[in-house]
Amino acid sequence: MIKQKIILTFLLAGFFGFFNLASATPLPETIATSTASTTVPQVLGLQTPNVPPIIVAVKDAKIKLESVILNHAMVPVYKNVKNKKTGKTTKIISSYKLGDKDIALAILDPNTNQTILTVGRQNGKKMVFPDPAVDVQLVTFNGVNSKFKVNSPSNGQIVALKYLISPKESGSKSAIEKSLYEAVYVPYSQSFNDPAVLAYGSDYLNGVIDRVAQDLKNIPSNSVPEKTITEAITPALIKSLVYAEHTDTGKVLNGTDIKSTIDQLNIVFALNEGDAYKYSVSTANARGIAQFIPSTYTSLVKNHVDANLIPDFVAGMSDHENSIKAMYLLLDDYAGTVRVKARMGFAEGRVFEYGAASYNGGTTRVAKAVNLYGDMWNEDRSGQENATKLAIANLKSKIKKTADKKTKTSLQMQLAEENTKLANLQAGTLRNETVNYLKKIYKVIQYFNGQQA
């Protein structure tokens, strides 16, 4: 057990300023533990799936971190209160801020094959690790996925961390305390880039998607009524969407090697399995591997009672099988809505694309694009839109300068036509963001098709 004293409550000059507690808190004791055996276990004479040695070390480190206690400091915020009778002013505590909090790291020493546990302190986006047995520096702060540099032990590798997540960092003491919760996670690092680790991560996601597909195999599709959901949208396409959701659109479209981005995701899946992206929350409160917002998920649970989705939003988005099942259902629902709204141009072979585009840009715009442009629905028409706007501006200028009534009437008719054209373009053209989102998905699909070929 790591020897620690509860950090005393103290007053900070400012919440984001880092306060050195070296004098208030003793240095944590370093714990060195042997890495778990990498021997593949035998069950009834059959070998279980091979687990790469580094993943065994990760699993072992996570177990050891579970027993580490993380402390935190509550910083009082004072206000002046004047006594109406005496006129005397006194300071009282009006609220609290979260001050320093502990963070624990598990570092694999390749020289001894031992895992070292050490505790540091975090304040805002700054961290310090006072343990003399290690030399660790924070490189980039990103919550549980922060990047570190291990100077000592030599070539040391962080194989897990324990982090205190603090959604509410100011207010009443009880509100802050209730919001705090611990997370054991493995931040992404290129040092884990190994074929065995990549395969382990890929196999993990394949297994999740396969189990979801099996669970949905008898549920009718809304997008293609005569088929089941998994017949209308194949598991391979769902896999491509999962990877695309967590890759940077700009980097992929600007020529970044798609393999490297997919490899990064496979590393994250290998290291964290069911916890991968569990703590990923956007500013819009979109969560987890599927990045759903509460209202979308609540509606889905209500409309698909037969799918047995987890009712609670946070719990549902923290579970990979449930999240991907929800993603599957939503895509099919969206494509089904496009089918109703765009009867003329709807193509059953493109339901996944309709669903994915709606996932990003909404069903109404997708349906209008399908109705107006058929197979060309997903093209970028920003050039046409800009040209139409220019034509409108030129016509307006000409109308303003023209005195001849007949000529002006003709120009006004042309202007009306161009305005109608622009309105149709703006209403029935996918936004550039959605066009690029689809391009990214196509690149991921092409990559996996190339692998299969």
C-alpha cells in the first residue's frame, strides 16, 4: 500500500496556479512488483487466445493500481460579510474549489521486468512526480490520455495510470465530492506499436461487433423492410464507421497514412478493451465510442424496446456492445427516414451511406440531396453555390444600373431563377463537413477492402 497522508485543505492564490505540496505531503513510497507471467494458460488441454506479453503487463498493472488510494485537496473560497449592527467585516467560506489531486502511474521497467507504482500530484493541467525513485515528466495534458516522458527508469514505459476525474471543480464541498470518480486507464503511446498488440486490438473490436450482429440478426430493418438490420447494413461497414468516428477528418483527407490512424485506434482498444473511449466526453456531452448525445440515445431506447438497450445514458455509452448496437440501430433508423423522405432517388444498396451522412448532418438534408441529385447526392457543390452567388451579385448590379424597363424585367426574371437555384442548392446539398465525413469513411472502407484483397 502506498503511504500517503490526506492532503490538508489550504488556500491557493488561484485554482490554475500550481502549488507545491512537497512540505505538506510526504513523498510517496515506490512499489516495485513483478510483472505477471506471460505463459499462455491451458484450459482442458485447449489454449486460450494468445495475449501479447505487454498486454499481460498492462492487465497486471491495472489490477495493482486498483488498491492505490488517490487523495485530493479542497480549497475554501472566502467572501467578506459585514455585520449590520456592529459594522464589523468578517470572512466566511462561500464555496470551495478542487485543489491538488493525486495521480498514480504504473511504470514497466524493462531492465528488471518489474512494475513500479508511483503517485504524483496534479493541479489543473500541471503535474509533478516527487518520488526520487522515478523521473517522469508530463508532456501533453489530456486527462486520462495524457502523454508522459519517463527518464528513469531507463526506457521505462507507462503501462497504466489511475486518475481522479473531476467533472465539477467548484461549488459546495459535497457537490464536488459527489462528482469525483476514479479511472484506471492506459494512455496511448507509440511505444505500444507492435503487430501483436495491433492484432489484439483489432480482434477485440471484431469480437464486439460480431456479438452485436448476432444479437440483432433477427430484428427487421427500417431502411430495407424485407431484410434484417444486419443484412441491410453489414458488420464490416459498422466497423469502418467506428474507426472513422475516431480519426481526424482533416489528417485523413490531407494524405495522412490511414493505416497509422487505424493502428492508433487498435492500440487504444488493445490497451483498454472495454474502457476504450469510456471517458471521452465532448463539449456537447457526446460520450464514448459511439459519441451519442443524451437526447438521441433516450429516443433510441424508447423506440427500440426489443433491442434491450441499457436505459441509463452514461452506463449505455460506457458499454461497447450496447454503444455499437445503438449505433447500428440509429444508422438503420436514419436510412429508413431517408427512404420515406426521398422515395424517388433512394437506393437500397446505399443505406449505410445515407445513415452515416445523417449521423453527421441530419436526415432532412440527406433526403433532399437524394431527391434532387440521385446517385450524385453526396458530391461537394460548394463550387456551384459560389458561382450562383456570384451570378446573383452580378445580376443585382446590372438591375441597379439598367434604366430600360424591358431589360430590367428580363434581368429580374433571371435573378429569380438564380435565387431559386441557390435556395435548392443550399437546402439540398450536403454541408462540406458531411461531404468530408463521408470521404473519410470511404477511405477507411477502401483500406479494409485492400487488406482483404
